[in-house]
Amino acid sequence: MDASEPRNLAPHLPERLKHKPRWLLNRLRCMTPAEVAFRAARALQVRAERLGALRSARAPEAQFGQSVHAWVCLPSNAHAARYLAAADRVRSGVLDVFALRDADLGQPPRWNRDPKSGIQAPLVYGKTLDYRDPDLVGDIKYLWEPNRHLQLVTLAQAYAMSGAVKYFEELAEQLDSWFIACPSGLGPNWASALEAAIRLVNWSIAWQLIGGAGCRQFESPRYAGLRRRWLRSVFEHAEFVRGWFSLHSSANNHLIGEAAGLFIAGVTWPHWKRASLWADTGKRVLEREALAQNAPDGVNREQAVWYQHFVLDLLVFCLLAGRANGRRFSAEYEARIESMLDYLASIMDAGGNVPQFGDADDGRMARLAQGEGFCPYKSLLATGAILFGRGDFKLKAGPLDDKTRALIGPKADEEYARLDTKKTRLPLRRAFPHGGCYVLGCELGTPHEIRLVADAGALGYRAIAAHGHADALSFTLSAGGREFLIDPGTYAYHTQGAWRQYFRGTSAHNTVRIDGLDQSVQGGNFLWLKKANAGCSQWLSSAEKDRFEGWHDGYTRLSDPVKHRRLIELDKAARRIVVEDTLEMDEDHEVELFFHCHEQSEVIPAERGFVVRRGDASLQIALPDIAEGKMQVYCGSLAPMSGWVSRAFDCRQPAPTIVWRVRLTGRSVLRTAFHVRFA
């Protein structure tokens, strides 16, 4: 090449630089003029802060003497050995961080380092740091997770249970090392208001468990300055969160989390005049967003079951913190929490499984229970059973868990035992029209139940629908508490773009795909450009049959528009389900049907379809009777990506996926039959 000839540098650029301009353009396309103006003003604010023209308020000296009431305690009847063992593991510098088991974080931990990639994020002004850039920060989820400080709660529990100073020493060392490594406003741990808010919640719990401002260790010469340093950072965190709320198209679960952290900081540390402002502001936002982000029928508008749990934790924590400290929430706020629990109870099958609809990142607000077998969904139902006197929630939750004991207090077991599961049970809700979720089933709650959960909801919340998946008219199916047809989950967030696209895409869900395209158009890892509208046109339920009919318009964007309608009918006596897909179109299109099977199932070829077996239960699938149709089973395939399930963030494993393909012209009807049998 001639030296004077312009070179195409694109092939030599890091992947992030090739795609960033496109992502920015896509992001702008999802903003209103008001949001563009808001973000421009915020960018100017950040520039002024970075240059020192605007300064954050300095933390005044804390004033003690105010009455503060704890809203969390040690779980009664807890197996102390579990908690002490977990705390000893923290003391050794080892944590499980998503897919990393026994990750060595260092002693003290290297707070600005991604433990997965080993990349050390720069200590630049946090609000300007591009935390989406894996070349700069690694996988930000892995970096942030230890910085949420859930492990400090574990140390505080162990200290409170045993009185052993070694646990307080470790807690103090981790805090002081964090204050040094993460000075206010600098680095990746000051890039997100949500992360700062979650840290505040865990600090609040740890603070309460060690005894609050009156903790006797604060009086020892060794830790004389710790209380002052900790409180100064609390003040800096709360002020950072208050001035950096996620707003406009970003006002999703992040805003609820930020408001929760601010509210809890205000009631936990009322040692400054500003604390009342934190509590008031947090409560006002929570009251508004609890109703805005969660539909009247209880379905979280992000259309992601994991975030249903995450938001419920936030709302319940604040409800209890407020009750304990004379800041009660409205009846509407409490009623919306109960409706959200109703939805969880309705989609949970007899085995305690819930569909993995939408995104899931395994992020938790706090870890209050130790030991194997803890189920966050059952725990929420147990807490809700006591809060709302609901025996049906208790029936779903099973035995009381330590998290509920820690939140409800010493009388939790007594109150739970008092609940009569027959007298305090409400009828099961089956239809959630605002959220677009419908539950078809028979013999529900028994060893022979059939439970099918159909999705005709919106793609997600607000303009970007950040945590939604292209799963319109998909469904999950379980029999006898065993999952047969599943939603494969999420797997990836900020990194591994191809996998992120696959797990969000239509082919990773039990629905129809046209011409190899997703129903909705992805514009980034947390961004959709064109969104399918979906809805339910008919819902009927009787002792004999359940019938759901839904539609979506995602493929009407094609040059030859395709309208998809799906009818699902359950014959309860015959234990037979018929799924009828109607495609309204004029020209020819490639049509694919996907059925994702549980990873432990055995898929056996049969006439016109397959038999899927799990233990003593089986599901016979008869695929559409069209001669040109071809069927195939993928399991752990990379080309094409198919046959995978993710049960935890950044973890995936092979699982059988049945795919049926055909090329069709004009209006077509595809009929698939399912027959559930028990040995």
C-alpha cells in the first residue's frame, strides 16, 4: 500500500471501538428530546465536577443521640456453624463470584480488579469511566460483585453470634482497605449509583448486627477512628446516590435500588440533618416507582422474573426499615408488594421452579441466610406469608428460612406456625393481564399437576426494554413439579456479545421464529430498537379446559408482513395440550418452531415427533403434520448456537432443543400436540 493512501484502520481497532459509535447512535434513537437535554446537562455537570468547579458536600461531624431501631437481626434457631464457616472463608480471602468458585480476591481484596480477567480498572473520575468497556475494566459484573459487600454482613453475623473479635477485625480491615483503594468519586466503584446504594444497604445491615454506633469495638484504641471513617463514607455514598439517580429511559430497577439505598441510609444513620432529606427523598421515589414499575396485577414491568425478586427484596427491606423507625409506607405500596408475591406464587410449580423469563444476573441485595438449598423465591413467599397473613404463600414456601427469620425477628417461627394454610388461603390467580402472563394447568399443587405459563407481555420496560427477551408467545411447561419445556435463561451481560444476543433472541425461547430473525431488533446489550407488541385476545378457564390465545406483531416489520397468533388449549381430563400457531402472510418465509427441554431430560425420537422423559413422567410431542417439515435436536451446538441452558450467571450447559423447520407460503396453521403421562 502506498504510504499516502488512506488506510482502513477498522480491522485493527479493538472490538469495543468498532461498535461504540453504533451503540451511541442506537441509544440516542431511544431517547426523547427531554432526555437528550437532560443527559447533555448532566455531562456538563460531570465535567465541572471533574475539573473541581463543583464540589460535593463535605461530611460534617456525626451527631449521636437519635433513636434508631434495628430492622434486621440474627436469625433465631440458626445453625451457627454455617455462618462461622462462611465468615472464616471470607477471612481467608476467598469468595465465590458468579462462575468463579473459590476466587482469591487477596488480603485485603483488590477492590478495583476484575477477578475473572485480572484487569485492574483505572482510578479515574468514576462518572466518566466507561464501565461497559471490557478492555478497560474487564467484566464489570465480576468487579462490582465483591464491592457490594455482602460478605461484610456474613462477618457481622459471625461476630454477633460468636463474639469472636477476629470477625470484627476482618470487617474493619476490609472497610479500611476499601476506603483507601476507592476514594470518593474515583474508580469503577463510583461509576454506578445502584452499586453504591447496594453497598449502603449491606453496610446498614452489618452496622446493625455489630451494635450500631454503640459497638464496643469502636471504643478500643485500635478501632477508634473506624466509626468516623465509616460514617464519612456513608455520607459520601448517600450524597453520590442522591445526585446520580437513574432517570428517563434508565429509570428501571436501578432507580428503585438507588432510592432504597438512600432511604435505608437515612433511617440507619440519622446523625446529620441531611439524613432526613435522604429518607424523605428515597421514600418519595419508592412510593412512586413501586406502583409505576410493577403492574397492578403484580408483574414487574421489566418482564424478568429475577428482577421481580430483586425489586421485591428492595421494597420489603424498606417496608420493614420504615416500620421500625416510624416511617410507614402507604397501603398502596404494601398492596403492590402483596400482588407481586401473588404472581410469584402463581408461576411457581409444585417443585418450587419458576420460569426464567427475561434477564437474570444473580445479583442480590444482601445475603442473610447461609447453607445449601436456599431459594430466594420461596424465602420471599415465606416473608410475605407472615407480613400479609397468607397461608397460600406458606404452602408454597415450605419450611421457614433464615432470611425471613432475620427480617421478621425473634417471633418469626411462632407467627409462621400460627398460619393455617387452609383458612388463610386465597384462590390461585391464573391471569395477569397487565403483565401478559397466563397460567394454564390442572391438579395444581399436587404431585400430578400440569402447569403451563404463557407469555403475551410487553418486551420490557420503557424505551430501551433493557432486561426483556424476544420471547413473545413463548411458554414453559412442567409436570408434577418437574420442568419439561424451559426458558433457557440469560448467561451473559456486558461481555460475550454473541452469547448475549443468542440468549435474548427468539431462537432461545419456545416460540416461532421467521426468516431467522428475532421478533424484536437488538441495538445493544441492554437496548432494543424495534419492539414487538404482544397481547392476549382470549382467556378462558373452566373445570374441563384452559384456553389462551395471544398475538404479536414483531414480524409485521418485514417487507412481507407476518402476523403470528398462538392458541394454547389444555384438555384437563385427557392431560393433552394443543398449540396452534397461525401465520398470516402472503409470500414465502422460513418458519422455525423451538422447544427447549430441561437439561436432565431424555429426548427420544417418535412418530411425528419426540418423547421427552424425566423420571416417571413423560411428555409426548407430535410436531406439525407437514411433509416438508424437518425436525432436529440440538444439544450444546455452537454452529448454530442452540441447545443450551444457563441456570446461573456466566454458567451454561448443554440441554436438548427440538427444532422444526419448514418453508411456507401464504397463510399457514401449525398444530403441535403435547401429551403428559405419569408412570
